[in-house]
Amino acid sequence: MAKRLLPVGIDDMAFYVPKLYLDIRTLAEKRNIIYEKLSQGLGLYKMAVCDVHEDAATMAAEAIAELIERNQLDPRRIGRIYLGTESALDGSKPTATYAVEMLGQRFADRYGPDCFRHCDVLDMTFACIGAIDALHNTLDWVAATKRISGS
């Protein structure tokens, strides 16, 4: 009997962008950068800026909450939340743990106060490569889980 392989991949993604913006012309002037280098060279015209109540953890929590709601996911069945980031909010714990704490409060009424208890949470720093490493690590985790379970 041939094994049926389940597809593994990205089913959905979300991101959160702050509502406040800085005009790139202003940034160029203040930083003594030629405006055209940013506007024509990089295609930048404005830059999102966090409001006083926003940081990397709140933006991550907003994006994850959007995925949970849109896909009707049960947080108790989420195995991991890995965050690719440039730097941590503080030196003591991963930014992803702050995001999961916020999500736990948000979904507690629906799924229980410890709905993310079995979720592995990790930051992988160094911005873009951190996100790629998180993705590769998770693909390996899914493949290993499939080998162990025989599915």
C-alpha cells in the first residue's frame, strides 16, 4: 500500500503595518540622503512608524490574530510560533513570548486561559534570515512529525 503524502507548505500569511507614516522626503532631508536614491532607487515614498502603543510584539500579535481568525484556527492546536526579528524588545525573553501572552488574553474566553500552553515560541534574530531559518526549521519539524506519526 503506497503512502499518501500530505502537502506541506504555506497556506496563508498575514502582516501588520502601523497606520502612521513618515514621508520619505522628510527622512531623506533629516538624514542627508538624496531623496531620489530612496524614491527612485528603492521605490520608497513613505515609511510606517509605530504609534506609542505599538512595537514588534503588538505587530506580531496582530498578524497572528488575523491568521487565527481568518482561518478559524484553534490556538490549542498551534504547535509553534517562530518570529524572525532584527532585535529583541529586551534581553531577557523572546519578543514572540510577548505576542503569545497578548494572544492568550485575546482568545482566553473562547479557548481557555492557557490556550497556547503547548505552543513552542521562539525568536530567530537577524531579520530576513531569521524568518527564513524559522520557516526551514518548521518545515523540518513538520517532516519529522510526519515520519514519526507515519502519516
